[in-house]
Amino acid sequence: MKNVNIGLIQMSCTENVQENIAKTIVKIREAAANGAQIICLQELFSSLYFCDVEDHENFKLGEAIPGPTTETMQSVAKELGVVLIVSLFEKRAQGLYHNTAAIIDADGSYLGKYRKMHIPDDPGYYEKFYFTPGDLGYKVWETKFGKIGVLICWDQWYPEAARITSLMGADILFYPTAIGWDMDEKDPVINQEQYDAWQTIQRSHAVANGLYVVSVNRVGIEANQKFWGGSFIANPHGRLLYWASHENEETHVATLDLENTEYYRTTWPYLRDRRIDSYEPILKRFID
């Protein structure tokens, strides 16, 4: 397809999982009514971002994939004829959990899942307490409206993940995300630098790989975090085609011209000039 309409849903969440799911479905319907064909939800959309604390009670939020939420979203996708990227807390087995994105095609079929590969452990982001690193590798899916790759949040900082997913043939790279500012940080320069770094690294993935990047973040205050929103779409030269606010819930639909990828990749042919014979040292943890 030449053109594909991408829907982004940036929203706040509460403790009530069913309310969050119902609210999201309303926004999915809104995006679909505005022409969206592929719709990306934010990371862990059905709950608060519970990784701000280490609490065994939060494991009760885990669910099987496929499971109840994916089945609900499959029905919605089939009804509306849209592709959905659904980020969930996966319970794989007793004591074994992942941060996972389920991919649902426009006919409601479940295409598979990606398990987050890079797991952070920082103040306010204690994800290693909850999530086992992904073991499915990097993934792409041939959907009705295009070939998509999906990575999740902390994966954003790793050019290797973006490169491999791009080399697998993704037309668009999606990043469901949950990240914000520590409300104890009073220096506005630091806050701005943090957001700018987050956006810049992802725009660089678009440039280096010659593809569109779509990043979807949440908003609102949870515990001591102010999630910064700022969801965006970057074209293969890194130009922002859409940039959401830091404060508001937003449901946005943008049209991407996938035929333009050929223009970008032949004008600046990075894939042509890669020296794959020289990259073996990158497999080392550090070059001493």
C-alpha cells in the first residue's frame, strides 16, 4: 500500500483496569472513525505504571497472552477493521512474567507477540523486579496495512534493536512507552534534556534506518512521576510529522506514504554502505 493511516492514543490511566480498557476502546473507535488503520496503544495501557514500586501484589495484574484482554481487542479490531498494537503485562507461568506487546490484524486474528528485550532498573522504574527479558528476539509482522516492527520503551535507547528490526523489513517501527519526569526534580533544564534525549534517540533511529518511527507515551501524574506525553511520529529524515502535548490526552491519526521510503533510502543510502564485515566488535560487552 502507498498510504497507511496511523493512530496514536496518548492517555492517562487509573487503578481500575476495566475502566482503562473501556476508555481505550472508546479512543480506538475514535481513531478508527477518523480513518486509522494501524493503532498503537501506550505501554501497559490497562493499568497504572506499577513499576514505580516493588510490590508483589502487582503481579496480580499479569495475564496470559493470548488471554482476556487480547480476546477483547481481537473483537474490536475485527469489528473496526484495524490493526492493534496492544501492550500488556504477560503472565507466562507462575513466577515468570514479561512486558509484552500483542499484535492483532485487521480481521481480528492474533499475529503474535514481542517481549521487551531491554529491562530497566532505576528509581521509579523497577522493571527487573517484574519482567524477565524477552526471549523471542526481534520481530516484524505482515499486517493488512503494512509490515510493522514493535519495540517497547527502554528498547528505545538501543540502536541495535532498531537496526535489527529494520533489517527484518519493517516499514514502520512502533514504540509503546511509559516514561516521565521525577516530580522531585526542580531543574527545568534537566527535565527538558531528558525529554529531548528521548525524542532525539528515536528520531535518529528513523534517520539511520530510513523508516517511519511512531512513539506513543502516556500522560498524567502517577505516584511521583509526571508522565510527559509528547508522543510523536518521525519520517525517515527524522522530521516530526506529529508531536503531542505534554499535558493532554490525545487521539491522533496521521497518513504515512510508504512509497517515500524508497526516496529516502536511495537519497541517503545508509543500508547500501553498511560495512557489515567490520561490526564484529559490537558483540562484546566492552572493548577493553
